[in-house]
Amino acid sequence: MAALNDGYLEVQAYALLKLSAYEPSDFKALLKQPDDIAQKAVKIIKDKSLNSSVRSGAANGLGNLGDAAKPYVKDVAYIIKDESVDLYVRSNAAIGLGNMGDAAKPYVKEIADILKDESVNSIVREGAAIGLGNMGDAAKPYVKDIANILKDESVKSTVRGSAADALGNMGDAAKPYVKDIANILKDESVNSTVRGSAAEALGNMGDAAKPYVQDIANILKDKSVDSFVRWRAADALTNMDVAKPYVKNILDLIEDKSVNLLVRIGAAYTLGDIQQLELQEAVIILDQVYDAEKSSTYSFGFEVWRFLTYFLSGSTDEIKTLLEWTGFPQTIPHQITRDESVKTLQIFAKAWEPTQDLTRLRTDLANKIASVVEKGSWQPQDIVLLEQHYRNLKQEGYEEANTLHKVIVNLQG
């Protein structure tokens, strides 16, 4: 974590934000001087000349520094209440405070009051809700208040969503509200942000939410439901360890080009927590390469789909071979041995049927089949394999069939 000692405070803050993704129990192995790092984090949080996202990252990261953060609990609590401080910094300070364990207990009521105060900006209330949800037993007296905010239709949807997230993290104390959360998820009139958070909350509630597995699955499968809610339903099923029967439904969501790109990418990452994809499933991920374009809205291009194809498939030899030839590789092999040629065509043959409805990938595959045949060295015993590809290409009307026909005729003499 050398970045924590960089001369730029911004670089240090980005490193702190990254630390917030780790469990506090992992820090002893990562950090040699957590006290010094906590001091740096507070300095960044208080520095109003820094970008708000940088200060927010430091506030979030500070909460995960364990005992090293304890001396600064009062500072963090003050920042949350200081109306002159940027809203996002205050919100992340509330989240950070929620991760500080017993040291934050004296401030539980203050955080709860901020959440309940309708005059407080919704961004700060969101952080207060999440912070409370992470405060364990100390926040139990406020479970009902959090549940009431979730159910209150007059409250801004982002605050209600954060309340749902909080309940999902409160364990047994939130069990009496499982049915309420499930009803919100199923209610089509409820804002999609709130429904999505309700799904996520159910996914974190363990056995108490098991009676609603089928309801969550139905949400995932229902194409009329907002795609964000469906993705969150997939996440919930994954967290409940019951998602394997619904992999195809998640793949359908990813394949739907009308769905927001970030949702599709998020759903793909969800698959990574369920199982390793087989080749016939991985080709659906690979097919997304062909219409992925970088835009001013999203910085994701086709590269993210190539990465996800590797990642979700476990980078098997079959997938590595497919990506060596298809999906916009930087270069394709200029020379190829006979054994490599045979192996590559065998993999292409296995991939052919699963690409039946993936027009762009199949067209690329047809082109690369012909390329492998042109570059390869063939013997009579390869005719069966070559004829299989010839029939496939001919049946679909690909001109590349002519290339294979010539090679087959030459081998037949």
C-alpha cells in the first residue's frame, strides 16, 4: 500500500477508498502503521481545498481502520453534523462512523436523529441509514424507525433504498420486517431504486428471507420489471446461495441490448459469484463485444466484455482459443501448426451450435474458420472435421464454405 505514502493527498485518499473494500480483519496483513494512516485520513477529510470525492473516500476508508480510527470518532461525528461540509463528505462520514464499532456507540442517537430529520439533505440521510445498519446491536433500538422510513412513500426513494440496505445488515433485529421488505419488492408501484434495495436486503437476511426465494426469482425472470430491480434480484439469489437454477435468466438479462449497459455489466459480475460458465454460456458474454462502443456516458468498450469472457469462464483453453481468434483480438496468429489447426477447428465446431442466435459472433467465427483452414496444414484424416465445418457454413449460406470445399477436394485427390 505504498500509495498511502504518496506525496499527493488525492493519491492517499484513493488508496483509503480502496481499503474500504477490505474487511477490517484483513488490515493487519496490509498495514504496518494504521495509526499514521488514520491521522492522514482525518487530515484529508478536513481539508476543504480537496475534491469532495477524495474527502469522501478518506471518510469511508477511515471507518475500516479499526482501533486506529478511535481517537478520531469525535471528529468524524462533528463532520456529519457540520452543514458547511460537502453533502457527500458528510454522508460518507456517517458510513465510516458506522464501521467504527463500539467507539461510535455514543453517537448512535445522533445518526438516527439525522436519518429521521426531514430537513436534512437526502444525501446525508442516505449515509446515516447505511451507517446505522452497520452499527450492530447499538442500532437495534432504531430498527422500527428505519423500517418506517422504508415504508414511508413521502420519503425520497434514495433514502428509502438506503433504509432497506440498513435493515438487510441488521440481522435478527430486522426479522420482523422481512414481509414488509418483500411486499415492497413485489409492489410494481414502488420506485425501482427502493425495490432494488429491497431485493438486496432480502438477499442479506439469510434464512428469514427463504420463504420469498420464489418471489425474488419471479422478479428476475419477469422482463416487464425494471432491469435494475431484476439485477438486484439476481444479486439477492446469489447471496442466498440459490441462484444456480437462474443462470440462464441472468444471461438473458445480459443479452438484452435494451437494458442499461451498467446493469448488464453488473449482472455479468453477479454470474462470477455463482458458477464458472461453460463454453455454451460464455459465448453469450463474448457476443456482447460486437456492439460495445465507448461513449461519453460510459467509459466501457468491448474490452470489458473480453475481460468478462475470460473471468467468467475460468480462462479455459477453449475460451483462450476463441478469444485468440474472435471478439476483436489485437492480432490473430500468422502461422499455425497442424496440431493447433485441428485443435482450433475442434473448438470452433463445439462453439458453432451455441452461437446459433448470436449472429455477429457466428459471422466472425465463420470468417475465422476459413482463416484457420487457409493457414493450416491438413491431411486426409482431417477431412471429417473439415466436412463438418463445410456443412455448417454451407447450410447458413456463408461464402467461407468455398474455402473449405477447395481444401477438401485437394485432400480427396
